[in-house]
Amino acid sequence: MIKFLDLKRINSRYQNELKEACGRVIDSGWYVLGNEVAEFEREFASYCDAKYCLGVANGLDALILIFRAYIELGLIRVGDEVIVPANTYIASILAISENGLIPVLVEPDVNTFNLDPKLIEQAITEKTKAILTVHLYGQVTAVGEIITIAKRHDLKVIEDCAQAHGARYNLQDPREEIIDSRRIGKKVGSLGDAAGFSFYPGKNLGALGDAGAVTTSDGDLARTITALRNYGSTEKYKNKYKGINSRLDEIQAAMLRVKLRFLDEDIKLRQSVAKIYLEQINNELIELPALEDINSHVWHLFVIKTSYRDHLAQYLADSGIEVLVHYPTPPHKQKAYSLWQNNTYPVTELIHKKVLSLPISPVMTASEVQVIVDACNNYRL
């Protein structure tokens, strides 16, 4: 069986470095908010072209704390609205509602899966204060267009980068009239006002447990999140805010420092697998991903569309290939958001019925990739 994602194989490549880093933390005698977190924050901020990085417990907390900090700073109020893609993973929406804000679902582009800029302005009201744009599956959204809209309406732009570590923005976008040239070629995490990252083990930059981070170049926001993640405290036993405990663990920071050194190499390996899929899978029953710029996709997931998903998934499983569905049920059909149960988002619903994720990782062998290509090409009803 070709695994969808073989984490043991992925991490075994760095086992000596990971064990050394773990030992370094054990020997230090300092296990919370110590040197490893500080160094990872410095290194990851630099990697993302951002001024600040704040390590937190997980990716959901990263987004929650961004909105919470804006509320504490008086820039967003409880009851305000945040535009968010209708087809995102539910964590993006949970982060909004957890802060007493109102998620406003906007349909994605059916081809790229990302937020459709053409639909944003019709969803803006006087209560709209932010756009949460999600770089879904590893492809950068149309940030230039989104930022242009945000500036016109004085909105914050927050990036959900949980699946897009290391992705660079539109290196070859011809729409120069709507592009902020200062952002071209920059990595996600520095494109908007703030960004949330997840380092869940299966991510392109994955810890060996839960972990997350916020990146921003806004000093006030960074200082507020630094306090909020640590019980609302900037000085021990003095609490400025009603904060939470959401701190990146020293051990996980040390693991991430090791793996960050190899991230760009791993991205290239993922892109090489994706290139083979794109060039060699040729079956009218399978629709391949659409790209705005192949260099702006880091391929956290390789997601195809087919009208015969269940049949194809079973065929691939019978062929010894593990596949997954990201995601089978859209947020507006989840019981957690029953108020949306009767809402209709046709593009989102179509996507969620048709998507299927093929295996892609930096440790796949050429023979494994070829098996998957051949299986897809030989698929028939």
C-alpha cells in the first residue's frame, strides 16, 4: 500500500538532528518559553519576510489570537463581520466565531479552490472589518486583488497559512495594475496584516505534535498576542488582558528549527511530484488542479476533481493507493453551524462532492509516483 502520507519516513530523514535537538532541550532545564522558542520565532519570522513571529500551541489558536488581539486593540468589535471562504476547513471559521465575530461565507473559485475576489465586495457591509483569506491546499490566493479591495474598504487582511508554509506570491501574475509590487515574490505570512500557521505533524512544516505561530509586521499586534498567549501577562503575576495559555512548547520549537532548514528542499520535492502528475495523468474522468502560477503552489495536497469520487477512491484503494477527501462536508453543513443548514453555496457544495486527494510528499519514490499515474490513467467506469 502506498500511504497517503508516511510521517515516519519523512521524519526519519532528520532523526539524528531531531534527537540532538530534543536532548538539547532536556539538558537546558528550561522547558517553556525558552531559547528554542525565541530562536524559532526569529528564524521563522525571517523565513516569512515578517518582523515578528509568536509561537502558540496550535494553528487554531494562532487565528483565534489574531482576532482576539484586534478586539483588545479596539480595531474590531464583538459582532463585527469577517469574510471567509465557504469551502475552507472549519478551523478558519471557528477562529472567527470563538471571538464573538460573525463569519460571512463567500464562495471560492471553482478552479483554484481559493476565495473568489470577484465575489468579495458584494458581501461587504458596514459591519465588515476583515477578510480571512485561506491559501488552501498550498496555493497562494489572489492576494493582490484581495488587498486592493481591503484597502478600498479599510479592512484587515488575515492569512490562514496552515497549508502553505513557504509559498511565494504570484511570481508571474500579469495583472500588474492590481498588484502591490512590494509583495510579489514574498512568502505567505507577510502578505496581509497578520497570518496564522499550523505545524500539525502532517503539514509541509510539521512538528512532532501540535504547534502553531502568528506572523505579522505590526508591533502593537505582536505585543498584544505575546501577552494574550501567556495568560494576558507581559510581566509575571501582572495580567493586562484576560488571556489564555497557548504557548509553543520548547521541544516542538526545537523540532521545527531542525525541519525549517529543509523546508525549501522539501517544497521542491513536492513540486517535482506535482509536475509529474500534471504532465502525465491524462484521463477525461479526472480533472487536475488549476494553477495561476506553478511557483506559487507548495502542494500540501494534490487535489483532483471527479464526478465519480467514491468509485475512483475504491479503485485506487484496490490498486494499493491510499487517498483521502479534503473535505467531505462543507462548514455550512456541519452541526456546529446549524444556523447555516438551509443556506446554499453551490460552488462549495460541488467542490466538496468532487474532490479527492492523491498522495504527495517529499519522500515518495519515482516508482510510487508512477504507480499512481498509471492507476489514474487506467481508471475506467
